[in-house]
Amino acid sequence: MFWKKGKKGEKEMSFLEHLEELRWHIIRSVLAIVFFMIVAFIFKSFIFDHIILAPKNPAFFTNRMLCHLGELLKTTSLCINSKPLNLININMSGQLTTHFAVAMVAGLILAFPVILWEFWQFFKPALKANEAKYAKGAVFAASMLFFTGVLFGFYMLAPLSIHFLSTYEISSDVVNQINIRSYIGTLTSICLATGLVFELPIIAFFLTKIGVITPAFMRKYRKHAIVVIFIVSAIITPPDVFSQTLVAIPLLILYEVSIFISSRVMKQKEKDRKEFFDEDEKTETATT
């Protein structure tokens, strides 16, 4: 059972009090999502012209940098998204529903730290003092990793995916006419997928804390993990080796970071266990 601090100290919470506490954390999380959703809905021009539709334009940062690199290497193959990509809408209410959908995704992404904080506050009373001490930076770290993953997907994977998928053809007789919902669906799925995948060190931290994995286990199955990482990279990227490798490299680095974090957690657990037994032995000696 969780314990809740009050004016008269700590008291054990009942099951219904748990539900009431969880309900308010969920309500505050939903309110944060709605707030950022309204903000995103209001700033329609900025969200669509400068963020959503930017990766398909030649002036986008990544497109320009790759084109400059291509000039240095004397190749035109790196000049991606150099041709205009026209998007179409085929439903009467398509643009309106797209506006709502994008605002909802933006609200979810922007409210991610708030959602983590609320659930952290719910689970925090169940942790021991030393566990809460070493996990207090988890919300900040998880938020930074998530936003880093989203930005990586937006600036690195999205332009490559858009270029590959929009220029790929099975025959010159077939003309690509990209629906706006298909374009946005590809962009958001890439950014959200990379954001979640970048949470690997945080997942390793908590799985080690509860004893599901160990650093020895992660080292033993490193080769299997590399295969899984390349499979995941192939799923969230277009089917070309360059994009898959581009995703796999940071994931491999994150896996090694996860092993390091898992090792630190295990050392801390062993230290806490030793201190506990030493304290218990001192108590028994004093009693004797």
C-alpha cells in the first residue's frame, strides 16, 4: 500500500483513496494535453507552415545541409526534396479534421513532461527514501530523451523518408498524389516512434530497479539486441540502408548507455543491501 503524508504525519491509503489520487493525476494530465492542444490549434499557421510542412521544402535545414555536403562531394544524390511536393485533400472536412488531429498530437507531445510528472507523483510514495533520491531526476531525463528522439526523427528521418517515399515509383505512368493525411501520418509516426525508442535508458533503469534485467544479462544478449535494433530501425524508417543505419547508430549508443546505467543501479542496490545487513548486525550486537 502507498503512504500519504498529511498534517498528522503519514497514513496508509485505502484502495478507494488510491483511485481518487490516480483520478486527479489523470485529470491534470488530460488538462495539460487539452491546454497545449488549444495552443497548437490557435497557432495553425506556425504549426503547419513552419513545422509540419517544412521537411518537404528545399529550404529545410536538413535538406540544405545535405545538399551542401553533396556539393562538396560533387554528387547530386544528397540534394533531397529539391522538387516541390504538392499535397492534396480529397475530403470535404479533411483539412478541418487534419487541423484537430495535428493539434491533438502536438498537445500530447508538449504535455509529455507533465504526464510523466503526474504519474511520478502518484508512484513516488511507494518508493523508499533512497529509491526516490536516485530516481528524482528520472522525469527530467525521460523528457529530455523523448524530445531528443522527436527532434532526431523530425530533422534526420522525416526529410529522408519524405524524399524516398514521394519519389519512389513502380512505373512512370503512375503519378504520386500525396494525401495530406498520409503525409502527416508518416511524419507523426516517425517522430513519436523515435521519441519513445529513445526512452531505452530510462526503461533499463526501472527494469534493473525491479530486478527484471541486469548489466550481465544485457551484455550477454548484446548481439541479439543489435539484431533487434536494426529490425526496429527498419520498421520506423523507409526501406533503405542509409536511413536504417542512421537510426541504428544512436540506438546502439543508447543501448551501451543503458548497460552503464544498469551497472550503476546494481552497484547502488548492492551498497544499500550491504548497509542494511551491517546495520542489522550492529543492532543484534548491541542487543546481545
